[in-house]
Amino acid sequence: MLDPSTITTLARQLYEARKTRTQLRHFSMQHPGMTVADGYAIQQAWVKLEQADGRRIRGRKIGLTSRAMQQASQIDEPDYAPLMDDMFFAGGGDIPLDRFIAPRVEVELAFILGKPLAGPGVTLFDVLSATEYVSPAVEIIDARIEQFDRETRAMRKVTDTISDFAANAGIVLGGRPVKPLDVDLRWVGALLHKNGVVEETGLAAAVLNHPATGVAWLANKIAPHGERLEAGDVVLAGSFTRPVVGALGDSFHVDYGPLGSISFRFA
């Protein structure tokens, strides 16, 4: 475990890296004994710095929901991080590229809660009952900590990713929101277009067999820390496509079929 002063120092580095768009080298390389718990402690310390600036938490994101990503990260469960209010962007227009360092785009569903969810023992059915509506969503992920080390090219560890807000940087909601029981959420599909070319396709069942499963996992995971998901929270359930790199001038259009679409451009 890292000592409190080290956790505070690393959180401050991430806070500054986001503001200055300057990437950091792997914390796990500097601190080989760093644990998953350390990663979440750094994340929480960073949140406090953002809140001191007047930012507020609007929800949570769940990451590493696919088996392939868990194996690649050498972890056997998802991870999570807060969604801060300044991470929300409107679709249908330009999103400033200078808000990011190395943005990538993922396709997800967002659960907007109408009731609180407090673990332990929260089930998929509890999530569906507590959800006001489900919305198509795009997550913009970023890397304040380098994905690959600049010298060794080693991939960052899950402890680095967790520290780094689980790579979260932006969210775009749109399309046609639906009640959670009006459609079989497992079969919600999407086509991710970049500059008019289909780059990725996927089904929401790729997220733990049902996207609500991750929301239940999160409610139970945070319960031992005295936390719960609140009414009004936006919960990103996890990506069901691979991330696609975005650069200046790139246009993205995500077609969710009957659930509408989300479009934006990096400018």
C-alpha cells in the first residue's frame, strides 16, 4: 500500500496532467508494489481536487466489462470511476479536442437512475426496476497516464488505469432514450462510423451478457465503502465496441438503429 502523502502527490499529478494535457509515465513503474486499492485511493484524492474547483459528480462509469479486456489487464472484474459534470458534452456539434490528450471513442448504454441502488445484494432486476430510462451514449476515453510507456513500450497496468479515472474523459448522451423493460437491452446494437466509414459494430450483450449486470456489480462493489448509486445518477454500463482513435477534424456518427444516433466532431 502507498502512504497517504504519495497518494496525494500522485493525485495532484493527474489533476495537473488533465489541465495541461501532459501525459505521465506509469505510476506502477515508479511504485511496483502499487495495488488496486491504491489506484482507487488516488482516484478519490483526485476527485476531491476537482470538487474543490466546484466540479460535482453526476454519476459513474464502469470499465473493463469484456472478458478479453479483463484478461489483457490481468484483472478478474470491471473497474469504475466518477463522471464529473464537466465531462458531459452535447451531441450534434463540435467537441473541443483541446480538452483531451489522446481521445478514443467507445459505444455504450447509459442507465439514468430514478431510485437509489444500495448494495449488497443488488441484482440485475433491481437495476431494471430502479432505472428511469436507458440512453444511447458515447464515452470519450483518454490517457493522462501513457497507455504505452514512452521508452519501454510496456502497457500500463490496471492500477494505472484505475488511478486515471478508469480512462474516462467525456460522455455524450443522445439518440432515443427507452424504458429499461421496453426493449431487450442485450440486443441493442450500434454501428460506429468515423469520417463516414464503419469502424466498429457491436451488441450490448458483450457487456457481461447484459449491460445492467455491470450496474448491479457497481452498486455492490461500492457498498462496503458506505456509498450507493443515487437517483439521478448517470451510469455508463461499459463499452461494447473497441475504442476508436479520434483526431482533429474527425467526425463520429453512432447509429443505434431504433434507438436513434449520436454525432459529433472533434474541432
